[in-house]
Amino acid sequence: MMCDRCGKPIEGEPEVVQVDSPTGAAPSLTLHRGGCRPAPHQSTPEEPTR
């Protein structure tokens, strides 16, 4: 089973989190228990300075 946050394999029991989605595309996320570091491509870009 792969973690939906970091993309790495989950060993042991995963944490399943229910997500509210208006489209219903992803009703739940499967994550490492205790948290993990998000993959760089999933981070939110910083606002540009003016």
C-alpha cells in the first residue's frame, strides 16, 4: 500500500482519513501513521513578492 501524501510504501497499519470533496473524486486518503513528509511536488508554491 502506498501513502497518498508522500508516495512511499506504508509498512504496518495505515491511517485512513476521510476527505470532503465536492466532486467525490477522493473520498479518503491513506497515510503513514504518525505523519510523513509530503513529496516536493505536492507542496504549495510561495506567493511571489512584489
